[in-house]
Amino acid sequence: MTGSRESGDVSAKVLNIADACREMGIKKTRDELGQAIAGIVSAYSPRDLQQMRSNFAQKIKNVDPEYRDRLEGMVTEHLHGTYQNVRLMHQQGVLSTLREPVPENTQEFFAMVSAHCASDDDDARLRFLKFLLSGFCMLVQGLPGHPVGMPFPGGNMVESIDGKYYCPVRTKAGDVDAALCPFCPALQTQEIGYLRPPINAGRQRKQEFIKNCYDYHNFNG
């Protein structure tokens, strides 16, 4: 792996992304995995995050301006916030308290990451950081890979309802290469909401809501 110290050289701690992924893939507890991720993330610099932001802005430059601004703002806040949170939790010893087992698909996640960060260039190094931050959220903290409030085309977004996370594209995992969806703890957003009447709905939609409550939720005491 190559890189200059100015851009956040990670070669001092990670000689090979594939080796790092194999090591993280066999961690058994969230504290072990969290500390392994933190050790690598801490070697990246804020300048790396800025470069990731620039790359993302270029990628979505042709998207509808209003949606683009919301999306770019949310992604930037999420990346910077997670980056700082990983470092802070590591420094304060919080990670050592997370003794729960890692999700069963942790090794599968890092196999996917290794396959998509196989090239020895700066793009792969930054892509690896993106996956590490998402993996920390999902596999260590039990949070969605995309943060609550993340907008999607059509007006839907990731939500938190009664302690559970819902994502409108959760079932689209097979449509996107290297998708986070198979590893995300979020559930698919329910078509008509979870015990919430559909907004501005017609008669048929309201009837579907009533039938859903009757069929799947027992209020008979």
C-alpha cells in the first residue's frame, strides 16, 4: 500500500488491506473489532476525509441540485462524525466495554471489503476508510450503514422508530455492487409504516393499513 504522510499514510499500521481484512474478519467481540478498526482509522488524516468529500461531490455533480445538497451535507456530516467518534471512543477506553459478539456476517463483510479494495492506489486506500467507518457503525455499534435522516430519491429516508432502524432501500442489496445492505441492522421500511396510518392516503391505502393492523397486531388484551 502506498501513500505520503501528508495525505494520511496508513502503511505504518497496515501493510496490506487484504491482510488487515483477514485479521478483522476473525475478531470475535465488538471491542476487539472496534479497537482494530480504530487503530487503522486513527492513521488517516482529516485531509483524507476532505478528499473523500471532494470525490463524492464530483460523483454526484449531475444530480438534482436540491437533493444533491442534502445528500452531500448528510454524507459529509456522517463521515466526519464517525471518524471523530471512532477516535474518541478509542482514546477514552469506551470500546473496551463492548464485549458483545460481533454479527455472524462480520467475516463476510471484510471479505467483500478486501475484494473491492484490492488495487494498490489512493482510491483504494480512501475506499477502505469508507468501508471501515461504515463497518464500525454496523458491526461495532449496531447502527445503520447509512445514518438516520439519509435521504433517498423520492423523499424517503432512513428512520428510527421505537428503537428500530428502517431503510427504504434495504431490499435493494442485490442491485448494487459492494452494497452495505446485507450487513446493515436496519429493516426494510414498511410500505405503509409500522402502526402508523398512511399520510394523504386514498381509501384503498387506508383499508390496507387497517387490515395490516388486524392481521399482524393483536389488541384483544
